[in-house]
Amino acid sequence: MSYSILPSLLAPLLPSLGAHFGIDHREASWLITAYLISAAVATPVGGRLGDLYGRPRVLRLVLIVLTAGGVLAVLAPDFGWLLVARFVQGLGGCIFPLAFGIIRDQFPAERIAGAIGLTSSIVALGAGIGIVVVAPLEAALGYRAVLALPVALAAVATALAFAVIPSTSSIDPSGRVSWWSAALLSGALTTFLVVVTELPRWGWSWATLVVSVACLVFTGAWVGTERRSTSPLIDVDLLTRPALVAVNVLAFLGGWYLFASLTLLPQFLQAAVSDGGLGKSIGVASLLQSPQTIVLFLTGLAAGWLTRVVGGRRSMLVASAGLTAAAGLLVAFHGHDWNVLVPAVLSGVGVGALFAVVPNIVVWHVPQRSTGVATGVNLTARNIGGAVGAQVTAAVWAVAYALGPEFAYPAAFGSLSFVGLLSLGAAFSLPRTRPIAEM
């Protein structure tokens, strides 16, 4: 929770932070981009470090860094300081692959699926809670109180990590970390996220072309380096297995859907009726969104049952169908506040099942020594999907709004329904059974 609450916590604060530090919205958005860049690189690198040197040890260190980054954010006297603090907080991205590896090391086989599902569902739960608590907390105590919330959570998590988590862990003492490969991966992810963030401002300009070409160069160099390495940071051949390609596409699309909807739905509920919204207060909007968060968490609790009884492939088909139907219903029926309730439940089931079961599918298809890096790549795909989805959905809304306010939100919801259909296609390509070697 200390990490997963961070992405959604800052987005509603951007106007306040911009006014406080005297910066425009574009500059303020770099607080999110810096965090995403850091998390995107740290997630697979931290997972690899855990595979090599012991996951509990690396997890404790990361939690200390996350807490320190939060303290820096609360104390930030200027925008530059806060930007650095957000970058430091992004290093917490490797918490989840480390946690998945510890679960696989420590838990009996029959409890692994449920524990991984519950842990993974906290990503979406934290995002939902962040959206709900920001406005009342900022109104009552100011933006620094909002920034202090993840610090308190991280401090408790750090204490528990030292007190509760066993230090024993499977390690790979013969391996090493390719820092050159990490640098190339950082360049590829950074340039990609810069294009995603700046494209609305740059348009199809020379700057967009140059950064896009740089992204392709970094990516090509990274893939070539990994294929030649005797101890790759990320085993490219392992990740090109059809099942892992499909499940990483599902993570990307799931991140797209979740973070786009967490931005779009509050905007729709609170927008004036003349702008195509429902004109609700922030309190009513939070109440109408609460079924999604509640159902999402309950679905995470049922991940073990879903994985064991329903199966990974069927769970993903049901989840994708739920996402498609939820957004489709909002396209057709969105004139009253009660129209949001059924889609909220359906999307909660869909996102909850997807986020809870996908990491288990990854774990099934990789050897134990590669758990950290494989789940790290999957979470990176989810984060990148969230960044892309938020931008694309906002662009669809803007284009449709130019045609008329009444078209804006149906078009945006329609784009999410299309994402659900894409995830349905990815789910169909998953294997029908678990690999026998991993059962």
C-alpha cells in the first residue's frame, strides 16, 4: 500500500502544487513522469538484485529508500527538490516483484496463488484509495499532509519487514547485474515516457521524431546487449515465450484501463452537466466509485480460488469481458448517477481478477530463480500501460469534446471498451493449462 498509493495520490494534487511552486501544468506533470521513469527501471533491476542477493535483504533496503523519498517530498522547499523526491519514491517499484519472490520462497504451494493475488490486488486498491482520500485530506490539512500519508505507511512497512519477514531466500550467487544493460533499458524507457508525456504539447514535431528514434536506438542496443550477455539483466528469450508475451500484454492493457478510468470517471462524475458530466460533488463522486474499489479488493482475496478452480485463462477471459462490458454500458447509459454502479462493479471484478491472477501466470511460466525479474517486467508493462492509457484517453476525450461536449465522455468510455476487447484477444492466446513442470 505504501507504494501503490503513490501514483493516484499525486495526480489530483498537480493544480495545487503548480500554484504553490509557481509552475504550469506541463511542468507539474513531470512529477508523475519522473516517478514512472524511476519505477519502470527499478522494477526489473530490483527484481534481479533480489534474485541474486536475497529478496528480503533488498526489500528492506528498498523500503528504507521509499520512506526517505517520502520524507524528502514532505519537506521539499521547491519544485526541484520535490522532483528528486518523486524519482527516489519511484525506486519503490521493485517492492512487488521482491514480494512475489518471497512468497514463492516461503509459502506452501497451495497458498502461493492466493497470496500473490492478494498482494497484487493492492496495486489497484491503493490507486483507488488514493483518488478518494486526496481531496478531503488536502482540504483539511494541506498538500503536505497528503504527501505524508505514504511516508507513514512506508515506515510501518519497513518496521514489519525487519520484524516479520524471514531472511532466508533462494539466491543465484553465480549471476551478476549488467549495469550497462540497465543504463540502456533506462534510456529506452525514459525516451518512451518522455514522448508519451510531451506528445500533446509537441505534436508530430521534430522533437517527437528525434526522441522516438532515440527510443528505438536504445531499445535495439538493449536487446542486442541482453542476447549477447552470459548473465542478462532480463532474459529476452524467456520473455518472448508466447504465454509471457500474452500475459505482459494483458498487464499493459490492464494498467491502461485502470489508470485511465481512475482519471476519467471522477472527471465525468464531477464535470458540469453542460460539459457532458453529471455535476456531482466530490463526496458523491467518491461514494459512486467506492463499489469498484471494494469489489476489486474482494476479487483479489478470491484470487487463490480463481486460480485453482476457474484457471488462469478462464479468469482472464471473464476479467476482460467484464472490462469491455463496464465501459460499453457507460457508453450507452450515462445520464444518471446510478448508471455508474453496475459498471463500477464489473470493472472492479475485471481489474481485480486481472491484477490478481496475471502475476500467478507469470510465476507458473518462469523458473524460481527468475521470479523477481519476470514479475518486475510484468509490473513495468502495467505501469507503462497506465502512462500511455491516461494520455490516449485524455486525447480521445479532447478530440470528441471539440465536436461537442455530449460526445466527449461516450468516446472516452468507448476507447476503454476497445481496450477491454484487446485484452480479451490477449486472454484467448493464453495456454489452456498450467505448465506441468510448475504444477
